[in-house]
Amino acid sequence: MDDMEEYTVNDDLRACGLPADDDDDLTAGAEALFGSSVAPINVDAPDAGAGAGGDGVGASATQAPSSTPTASTANNIVLKRARSGAWNDFEPIFETLPSGKQVRIAAKCRHCNHVLSARSSSGTGHLLRHQTQCVKKAKHTALVQSRI
């Protein structure tokens, strides 16, 4: 048993004519993922500067400055903050600071006209809790028949 040779998965793959698992065939992988027109990016090369005709994929002669985001570039995506669902039932109340900046200080419920604190720097948890209770009360009063 000492004279048996050890075979690995890579030996089996090579015997079948396939590339071994430890062989790096990046060009074939890039062609399979991105198509044949994509050239590999040389990350070890020194940076030639943006717009200076570098060999990177994103380099072009008409490249916009990085300070002005454009819709065509995927690198300059600006994510918009999600707005809370509480603002569907509340009207914000603003206050103007001496510097001229407007800051939200309160919110008025559209169902019961109750004014709650809603500073710009605070969360909306208490507004959401009020919203669920106020909507329940509004639905209940709509279902209950008033006495004559």
C-alpha cells in the first residue's frame, strides 16, 4: 500500500481535459461573466490619472469631474434616505433659525390635529405609535353609530 500514488481532484480534472481547480484562468472567467469585449484591469500598474488615457476600463477622454455626479456613471450613485411612513399621516411644522435654516420642530396629526414633537434630529418612533392608535380610533368612530 505504500507504493500507491495519491490522486487529487485536480489530477482527475486534468485527466478529463478540464482546467484544474487551482489554475487561475481569469480571462475565460471574465469572458463567461462579462462577455468577450471586456479587458482585464491591471491593478498592479501605477495609476495614470483619471482622464489621462489610463489603461483602466473606466478611462475615457470625455470623463466628467468626480465632484459633479452624472446619471451615466455607476460610481457616483447618491442614495436617498428612506422616509418614514409616519409622514403619510402627519404634517411637519417648521421653525426658521436666525441663520435662515428651516428646522422641523413638530408634527400635526391629520386625523386628530394633535401636535407632537418631531425635531429633525429625533426619530419617528413616537409618531408611528401615535399613528397606529389614532388610525384605530378613527376607524372605530366611523363604525360606531351615534345616538340620536
